[in-house]
Amino acid sequence: MKNANDFLIHSAKVDFGILKKWTNLKLMTSDEVFKNLKNLVGFRIQRMLDHDYSSLLELLYKCDISEIKVRSCFDAKKTSKEIANELAELYIQRMRQKWQTRLLYDNPDVKGDWD
């Protein structure tokens, strides 16, 4: 992956089957990519909440999103759309963390104690 946005989009494609063509990706800011991706992922999560809850939980577990954070999204007063948007934000934040970790450990200039 070339950059964080490419990584986020690729992750969403793999995890949620999001196939939107990102024609103007190079013209978009990171915030715009985040907003668009959050909307797409939120839509998919909302559908999973309504129709395939167990698969959603498996996916969140696979992505290593904190169970405490996931539980905090669920509230009796929230609509499924609000829950889905919060879960989408957690998903994207976690994918950003994974990207940062990969950058850190993929850097050939980083030397460990074993060198």
C-alpha cells in the first residue's frame, strides 16, 4: 500500500466488500476520504446490524476492535444508524492504528537490540 488512505480503502474492500470506485482520490483530503469511507462503512455496518449481527461481531473481533469500545456504542436510546456510524469510526480508527504500526515496523532504518 502506498499510503494510509489506500490502506483504509483496501481494508474496507476486504472486510465489507465496498467496491466504490475512488476516481478522485488524489484530489481528496484525508478528512474527505475519512468522511466518505465512514459513510460507506457505516451503511454496511447498519445492514449487518439489521440482518447479520453475528457476522458483524466476528468482523469487529477479527479487526481487533476493543470490546469495551464496541459495547459503549450500544445504547437503548441510539438508532441503528447512530450505532453503525460509531462502529464505523472505531473501525477506521483501528485501521489507522494498524497502518501506523506497519509503518513503524516496516521501516528499514529502525534498528532493534539484536543489531
